[in-house]
Amino acid sequence: MESPFKSDVLKGKVALLTGGGSGIGYEISEQFGKHGASVAIMGRRKEVLDAAVSALESLGIRAIGLQGDVRKQEDAARVVESTVKHFGRLDILVNAAAGNFLAASENLSPNGFRTVMDIDSVGTFTMCHEALKYLKKGAPGREDSSSGGFILNISATLHYTATWYQIHVSAAKAAVDSITRNLALEWGTDYDIKVNGIAPGPIGDTAGMRKLAPNEMAIVARDSMPLYKLGEKWDIAMAAIYLASNAGKYINGMTMPVDGGLWLSKPRI
Ligand code: HXC
């Protein structure tokens, strides 16, 4: 689908995206690139990163792939440093890496719970922490910018209510939303950095949907949700461009649900 944004809204920006090699993370990488940004994508699997970088380069996007696991602080630090070394600056960090599986609470081991908290919540904080010095107003490489950088945390709507077999992810994304608000307060005040989130609803053609909603469930959901359809990765990427561009310059500390209103929905009486 064609973008409603001008193709230079992110011109000159450098973005680092965790989980940027696949799914929603890849779509944001591609759309950021199509709108003028250079992109560094971080992920655990080299073959996924290589394929994503080739695809981005074939679209004329400046891209590099950096292997790493957000659960390891040394990986986070190395990937941030490599991004700045390669592109000369860092303007945008997108935390899109996530882990998920369905498990009833009574069958979920504490290590399973911890694994998702480590990827989604601690991983998000670690990446923000390592990127901070390059995102500050006047940081090395971005002296030309009149403001600090931007952090976007990909969240979910699961924890707005309660979601069956998703206690680990609900807890992890609730923590992500708190990280978004607290960093927006502290780093917005001290460094002019904006921190926002996007909470995608059910988005077609993603690992999340394949894991959480087998086909028939997706069809049932489509008939019972506001707007009557699954979202597209494109919907998330457009929201991301809005928040990352100058259009979103006064938005800070907010997590925007992009779910067609699904989280509000209740059975009709
Ligand atoms: C119960 C499970 C499990 C399952 C893993 N565990 N899978 N428990 N049911 N299906 C438990 C293991 O038993 C283990 O605990 C612990 O979790 C760690 O498992 P590992 O396999 O060692 O972890 P790891 O190899 O690091 O893999 C992490 C992962 C994996 C999260 C489990 O699925 C992953 O890497 N996923 C990344 C890709 C992904 O999930 N993308 C989708 C994101 S979608 P024990 O006690 O046995 O040691 C998303 C959308 C959310 O986030 C909202 C949608 C609306």
C-alpha cells in the first residue's frame, strides 16, 4: 500500500531496530528506509538478518545487520557502538524484539516467565540504556539536530485487561509500558529524548499471530472485532513513522494502541 507520508520525512536519520529482520520489526525497517532513514537491524539469527539486509538494499535502503541478543548487555552495547561507527550517529531506537508462546499459568515454568520478561522488558531497558549517550541532544554525530532522539517500544494490548495463557507476555508488556512512561519523563526532561510505544492488535502475517491464533481463531476474531479485520504490518509502520517524524514532536510517554479498537470490544448485549 502506498504511504501517505512524503518520502523524505525521515531523511538523514539513523534508526536501530531490534527484531528488525522479521515481522513487524522488518516492516518498520523497510518503511523507515523508504522514508529516508538508514537502518541497522539487530537479531539473533544471521540468515534472517542477511536476507532482510539484501531485501532492504534491493530497495535502495542503506542497511546493516548486526547479530546479537537483547538479553546480553555486551551484545546491546556492541550493536549500538557498531551502528554509530557505521552510520556516524543514532537518532531512533525501535525495540521490536519479543518472545512469545501460549502457556497456561499452572504449566508455565518460572524460567519460561523469566525468559519473556528478559527479552521484552529487560531487553528493552538494556537497549535504551546502552543507546542513551547517542540519543541525547548534541550527542556525537547528531550535533546538527535541535532535539534529542526518539525511542519506540513495541508493546501489546494483552495487559489492558487479562489474556488467557499470556501471563508472561502481559506482565512483560506492562513493564514495557512503564519503561516508556518513566524514560519519557526522565529523559524527556534531561535530554529532550521522546519515548513512545505502539501496542499492535492482531496483525496478519506475523510470528505473533501464527503462534497465538491458529487460522480458524483468526477468522472468528475477524467477525467479532470493531473494524472487522486483522491489521497489517503496514498499519504499525505508518504509526511508527508518524511518531518518529516531526509530526509527532509533542507526543511523549504515550503507547498508542493500533488494534482497530479490539481491546475495547465486548460481546453485544
Ligand atoms: C511453555 C515454554 C514454551 C512453550 C519455551 N518455554 N517455549 N514453556 N510452553 N511453548 C519455556 C522453556 O521450557 C524454558 O523454561 C524457557 O521457556 C526458555 O525456553 P528456551 O527455548 O530455552 O528459550 P529461547 O531459546 O531463548 O527462546 C525464547 C522463546 C522463543 C521466547 C521461548 O519462542 C523465541 O525466541 N521467540 C522469539 C520469536 C517470537 O516469539 N516472536 C513472536 C513475538 S509475538 P524451562 O523451565 O523449561 O527451562 C509477540 C506478540 C505479543 O510478542 C502480542 C500479540 C497480540
